[in-house]
Amino acid sequence: MTLNASTQEVWFRHRRAILKAILIGSTAPLLMSSTALASCGDHVAQIAGILAPDTMNPFATWSSFWPTTFTYDFLVGVDAQRHSDRKGFAEEWSVAEDSLTWTFKIWPGMKWSDGKPATARDAAFTYNYLRDSIGKPDELNIGWNNTGGLELVEKIAALDDETLQIVTKTPTRWPVDNTVMIVPEHIWKDVSYADARSTFRNDPPLVGTGPMIIAEFQQGQFARMTPNAYFRTGQPPIAGFVFSFFPSADSIAQGLKSGDLDYGMNLTPAQWRDLSKDDGIVVGQARIEARNYLAFNTASGEGAGSTNALQDQAFRDAIGYAIDQNLIAERAFRGHADPGLGLVVPVAKDYYSDLADIRRHFDLEEAARRLDAAGYKDINGDGVREDKEGNGFQLELITGTSSGTMETPIAAVQLVAGWLGQIGIPIAVTQLDSGAVQARTALPSQGGGKWDLYIGGIWLSPSAPDLLVLGQKGVRHNRAYWQNAKFDELAAEVAKTAQLEKSQQLVDEAVRLIYKEAPYIMLAYPFMLDARRKDCFQGWGTEDLVSMWSYFPFDRMKAM
Amino acid sequence: MAGGSGGRAGHHTGRIIFRAAATLLMVAILNFLLFRVIPGDPANMLLAGARSAITIHQIEAQRQSWGLDKPLIPNQLFSYVSATLQGDLGYSFKFRGRRVSDLILERIPATLALAGLAQLIAITIGVTLGIIAGWRRGGAVDNITTGISLALYSTPPFWLGMLLVVAFSTMLGWLPGYGAYSAGAAHVGILGRLSDHARHLILPVLAVTLGLIGQYVVVARAAMSDVVTEDYIVTARAKGLTNNQMLMRHAFRNAMLPVVTLITLNLGYVVAGAITVESVFAWPGIGSLTVEALNARDYPVLQGIFLLLGASIVFANLMADLIYGVLDPRVR
């Protein structure tokens, strides 16, 4: 009775709150029941990366490689040259003995995702669409599909539905190395150049020849892909995938753990290590073309650094002995990078060299001895060396603020600053956001310069011309402002070489030249860190879980 | 006398409306100048993701495309001001010529849902708890509420967000930890879509709400603490009014002035969203758009967002000024 009376009292006193709780509780099943929009059962893979594509138009932007690479094919491109089972628009290719005439055999009977025939004429259209824009006010030179390299081309023609011929003015490997996405003529023929380079959004569903077609694109959120029923090797077995876009890797790591994601890229070493302890997750680390480097501001006059020593090869070379790339890879990248060496990344196997006969080794005493020999001594005994004008060194090192796979970790910057301090060259580190870094490292003619050292990164294609881009005159990526006529000559010759062996010789000569001149000290070649869950899908890659250059493995992945 | 009072009120209203309009014009001009002071070149940023060599020619082409090659003053400024006065916010660099107004309108619903709902919940709970805590100063409710509120107030919302994701998404698996809805939700019917959206909304709303509740509790408690010591409360008590009568008739209304200030200021920020929380949850609102635009130095989008933000804050202040007049006629 007492209990009943007490219960009644509680009810009367708190009846409103109790009713509210019941009401709220009744909505819980609706909210908590998990409508299972993301689950193994639907055979739709959930993947994620740090990216922010702004349009699905490959002529207007560089930012939509993911996800457009799953829908559009390159004619050949990077992966098709590395893997026989990852071909692009062309099934086979060859070059004539004159090294000028390239013939591409397009997959017979291939169709676009809307069922229309995909032929050599579409490939010819894509290249000619670009080429014909050259010199016009709306030249298509600002996006992934751009006119770069087409100045070397004499003629592009479809000999028949299955044969594309590219004739170049000089020998060049551009016909196979280029990463132009082949688009359907029947969609793009009416798009003006002005629209193609800006406002044409190429709204989904896209029409492509890749295994997965972009069916929905929500800016800042995701792209939803559906399998291409007409894919040349058969419709992909899975029901599609969703590529979610994130501003940082934290949510990616959490999504993998919770099972919301099947695959995630751009992980940090700490997240990667944490995920590696999860039994339901496989972690991966792929060698990519990324390079992290220390650049010297070699400019003289406009944009020059605080001391003329930066323009002195002997000074830069000596600094090279004060950098321990092994320790940087081990500590700053926690082992998820190869130690830096030369201009060529290890993954570009055709061109990589260990430079055994000329490579520097970490030795602070040797660095100090070389600085002494070059005339940079500590004359007044204050522990700081003086340059040839008698001024004590105090160098400004600028770098970005973000960390992760592509950016150099701040730990690497601290290591470099520490080593230079030990040999009498004090460093003041300035961290900047990406916009400020771009502004300060712009060419002096564009308002950049007036810094001393810069630590940053770059990720370009593994083609020979792109491997040499850091040292080339007039190219934005040349952050060191270094100019060398011989190097430019070699780079120009590489661009006009079709034979791999000759190209390798030229690249090697250029790499050795810039290594000795030392406008850059390569710090590391970072890996792409990624992870996948084991429970829903199979068929992921082994060297690379997901390709960084093609549609792989979404053409063959299967649900479990 | 009545006419004189009405005239004073009208004059007061006219003055604050004129002040609001002048502020807005200043905001528009400052928006143009401030973002261009930040180091960074949009033309370079647009090419930042390039995987092939970029030449100076290509950078110049970008610059020309977006009119960045023209002199900043007077050409670009004049063009911006004249377009803005006509209601045209311009075209985005990053989003390749999309109208800024379209981009903002596209993102606003997500932000209003997140920040609006969070404000509503926080105001209701926070003010109530603050008033109770202030009314019963020194009691158990006051001590517990104030302690928790101070802790929440001093905790960054993004940190709360990360904790919530780890707890409710990663560990318990109850709720999604990112995005506004699941891809494919559009195909499961309106109820399924609403339910899906609601599930995505819970954690980010909770993260913002928890941060705001602390703020409201602290301010409301302080205001109420001042009021309860006033003479008229002592008089009311002496007249034999009950606690509820004193609270509702005398204390509550007088304690509301600073709370109204905070509410209106916070409501002004509703459209700005909660930038850090939106980042944690990959929430596609105005906050995320701001970060994307800032990273790309997308001046037109930044100008548009901050003009909207400025306008909403000016409007909120305008509302506060007008409400003050109603709550306390002395401020007229």
C-alpha cells in the first residue's frame, strides 16, 4: 500500500515529465533502428577520402579526379602501363619505327554507359576538342583535361571505329603518358569552350566507359556510383559504391571502426596504427609519386632570400650532409615513407636510381667541414656562422600547417631545424596555411619569394617530364626558383623522346645534375595510408588496396 | 503625451533601422577588402590539385578567367559594390562559375536545421536551468547545474563532437557519425529519408547544444542572481506573493534583458553555422562552405557568406534593440 501510494504520488507529481519521456522514447526505435542504408546486404561499398570535388567537368577542374576516374577512361595512362589488367580506353598500342606515329587499338564493341558505341572517334574528338582550343580566349588549359602536351601533336585521327592514330611533331611519350579522360562526343560536341572551362557542370548521371558511373553528386558530401552495365569486361559484380568526401581523416578512421565505411584513404600514421590493431580491418600503405623536400630560395634580385649563400651550390651541398632522411622517414613519418634521395620517386621504377656514386650521407661534422671550406665559418665564436658578407645566419624556414600523408609532418621540420642549428645555422620556422604558402612560394615575378628555406610536398604523375618539373624554368612547381640551362635543355629533350631507354638516360643525367646542384634536398617519399574492412567485400588490391591512378578494384570487387 | 511618446518611439525605431543599414553597407565594403588582405592567390589555389606541370601561362589564364587580372581598386571593387547593391552576389571561383546565391541557398537548410534546432533546445533548457539555478542560489540544483554548465561552456564543441562520434557511432554504433543523410536515402521514401536525416542530425545537434546550454545557463543564472537581491523582490515577498508569482511576475521579466541579448546575438550566428562542428561531422552547411571557400580563396563566396552573416547579426541586433524597447521602455 505504501508503495502504491508512493507510486501514485510520483505519478501525479511528475506525470508531465513521464509522458514526455514516453513520447520521446517512442521515437527512439525510429531513430535507432538503423534503416541500414549502409550495410553489407545492399552490396554497395562505402569509401571515403579527404577531397572536395567542385564539379564533374574534367575540363574545368583538377579537383575531381576522384570520382570521375571511375567513370572516364584514360586512353592509356599510368595504370595501364604498370598493370596488364587495368587497361583504359585502348586495349593495345604501338609506336612506329619513326617514333612519331602511335597506333591505338580501341576495345572492339565497347559502349558508353548509355549504350551508344564508344569508338576511336570519341577519343579523337576528345583530343581534337582540346587541341582546337589552343590559342583561343577560352583555351581549355585549366583542368584535368587540358591542352598540355598537345603542342607536340601533329595529327589525331580515327582510322576506323577501333583504330586511333596520333602523329606527333617530335618523338614523345605523351600519347601514352597523358591522363586526358576520354569523353563521349555525343555529349560534349555541343558544349562551347567557354562553358567547358567554367559553368558546364556535367551533371549526373554521367556517360562514360569506366566500370562505375557517377549517378549522384552532392557537393561537399558524396558521389554515388552505379555499375556500368556496358563495361567492356562485363558489369561489375557489386551494386555500386558511395564515395564520401571529408575535410579531415578523423571521421574516416571512426567510420572504418564503426563499420560505416568499407574503405578509407588519407589516413595519418597514428590513425593507421590504431586501425591496424582492429581484427576486422586490413591496413595498407601504397607507394605513390609524392615527394617531400627542402627547397632553398636560389633567387637573386627580386624575391631573394636573406643571404647570398642560398645561391651558392657549395652551401646547399653542405646542408645536404646535415639532413638524415632515414631518421625523417622513421620518426616524422613513423616508417610510412621511403627516405628521400633524388628527384625521381621509387615508384617510378623505370627512372629511379639510387645515385650510389654521388649520394650524400648524414654526417654533421662533414657538413660543418664543407661549410668551413666554402667560407661559411663562425668567425666571432658566438656559435653562429657568418655568410661571406659577414652577417650571421638567421634563416627563415616556411612550411604548411596541415599534416598527413601529403604534407610534411612538423616533426620533420623540427628535425631539419635542429640539425641546421647544430652546425651553426639558426632557423626560424614560420608555419602558414596553404593559401599563404602558395602566395609566398609563387614566382618572384608574381609577388613570391623573400623566404630562405621551404619544406613542402608535391604529387605529380610519374611521366618523365613531370618527374623533372621541380627544376624547370617557368613552371610553378619550381619553388627553389632554380635555373639551369643544361637542366632545361635535358627536360625539353625528355619531353621530345619516345624511346624509353633514351628517356631514362636523359632523366638520369638531369637527376644527377640537380642532385649535385642541390636546390632541393629530398626529405621523404611518403606513402598513401589507407585501410579497408574485411567483412563486406573482397577483391581489393594487395600492393595498393585502391589504385591512385585508375578505377581498380571497382571493376572486379565482389560482395562476400 | 501619448503622441509624444509614440513619436519618440518612432524616432528611436527609425534611428536604429538607419544604423543597421549603414552597418550593412560598411560590412559589404569591408568584406571585399578583408579577404584580399589574406595572403593567397585564387588562381594558384584553383590549380593546387594539379597532377601535371603547371605553367605561368596557365595561372595567368585562370586569373583572366575570373577577372583577377583587373586592378583591385577601382575596377574589382566598383564591379562588386554595384553588383551587390543590385542583389547579385557574383560567381564562385572554386565552384566554377556557379552563382554564389545558389551555393548559399543550397547549404542554408542544413545549417538552419543544425544550428537552429541546437539553439532552440539550448535556449529552452539553458534558460530554464539558469533561471532555476539563479532563483535557488547555493542549492544543490544551482551547484550541480553551474558546475556542469561551466564545464560545457569551456569545452570546445568540436571536441564534444568527437567524443560523441566515438561513443555513439564508433563504439555503440547507434548513430551515423558523419554527413547529413545516407547516399541512397532519396530512394527509400519520404519517411525513410526524414528518419535518416533525423538520425544524422542527432549527434551534431547534441554537440552544438551542449556547448550553448552552458552559455545560457551561466548568463541566465547571473541575471537572475542580480534580480533576486533587488528591493522590489523583497517588497513582493513582503506582500505575500508566492515563489512562483514572484518569479514569473517580477524576477523573470527583469532577468531577461541580458538573456535576450545573448539569444539574439546567437540567433545572428545561426546562419553562420558551427564551423568546427560541421567539419567534425562533415555536415554540408554554411560552415563547411566557408572553410572550402577560405581554403580556395574564393572571394565571391566568402563575401556572400559574410554579407549574409553580417546581415543576420545586424538584423538580430535590430530585433534586440526593438525588443529592449518593449521589455524596458526606459531604453527608448
